[in-house]
Amino acid sequence: MAGHGMPDQQEQAQVDERQGAAEQDHPEHGDHEHGRHEHGDEPRQPVRTVGEEPDTSRGTVRPITVVGNPVLHRACKPVTEFGAELHALIDDMFVSMYAADGVGLAANQIGVDARVFVYDCPDDDGVRHVGVMVNPVLEDLPPERRTLDESPEGCLSVPGAYVDLARPDHAVVRGQDREGREITVEGTGFFARCLQHETDHLNGYLYLDRLSKRDRKDALRQMAEKEPSYEVVPN
Ligand code: NI
């Protein structure tokens, strides 16, 4: 999933100010590698991080597949081997997501047919969530928990487009971690949106598939109007 839209000028100034302060406190972290995370589109500084930051020195940035590529429009294969090949894929997914300034990425977005997604995404309470989910299954919510939130959504596979989409503001996903251990991840707000969006990808759906004909057309028009700011796989 793509991050929020670009912050406005004032927000950007605040981000820069905070970044400067952070660099003074931790001069050894003032390199561009770390700066990239702080340049994210989070509405405010995360108050804490849940999950473990990946070692981004290991992965290779891969180009992103875009709407129309068959790998995005069919369900991905379940992962059965939790070895070096999966771990290398996860490394590539994290660095590819960061290179494209995304907050979530599914394996088929770098052309790999495997049920895996990664995320580094803030929720609406300022908590930053970082992790990987293998073979995710979205839990059905009881009706009393199905409160819809209508907010802008974007996708790295539909570069440059943002369209409002209503989704439940709470999500529970069950699956496995990189070693195959059972895990459950729960999210609210923007992170709930991300969990649902990425699970959709692995089931062969883009958020475009949840839009009205008119909104879908609008998203594709937005995409056509801009050059992607990251490398994509031509269709
Ligand atoms: Ni997406």
C-alpha cells in the first residue's frame, strides 16, 4: 500500500525540524539510510514501534508490478518452505517497499507468486507497526465491530493515485511468521486498512476492484497523469 499523500508545506517543515533534532541527538544515525524512514508520510512521529525493523543491508530493490500484470490478478500460492529462499524474498520486499515509499507490500507486487506481505505502517494512534505476514487470513469481524472508515487509499501497483474507500477500521489477520510460527496481527485505523489491502493483494485483488466504476476510472486517470517515482515492471 502507498503511504498517505504528500504532507502539506507546514507538516513537511515540522517533519524536517524533528529530523534535525533527532540527528543532533544521535549524530551516528544522521545518514541517508535512516533519513528515508523519517521522510515517510506518517502524519506524526510514531510514539512507539511494534515489531522489529528489518536489516535493509541484505535485500535488493526490485521493480513494482502494476495493474494489468497477471500476477496481481490471481490468488498467490501458499508458502510451505520457511527457509533461505523465503528469507531472501522478505529482505527484497522490505527494501523494495522502502524504495517506493510504501507502507505495505505483497510478494506479487515484485512479481513473486507467494502468500507473503511486509509492512511498516503507522496506525491512527501514532504507533508504528513493522513486520511480515506469511499465509495471511483475514478474520471475519462480528457486526458490532464493523465500523467503516472512509479514507484515501493508494497502492504502489497503481502509482500516483489516491481514492477514498470505506473499510472496517479494525482488522485481525492470522498467519505465520518467517519461521512458520503461528501469529495474529491486529490493527486499527490506517494500519487496519493496510492489513486488509495487503491480504486482498494475495487473494488477487487490488483496491481498484473494491471501487465504483467511476472511482476506478478516476484512479486510473490519476495514474496515467503521473510518472511513477519508482521503478515499475512495464506491462
Ligand atoms: Ni497495494
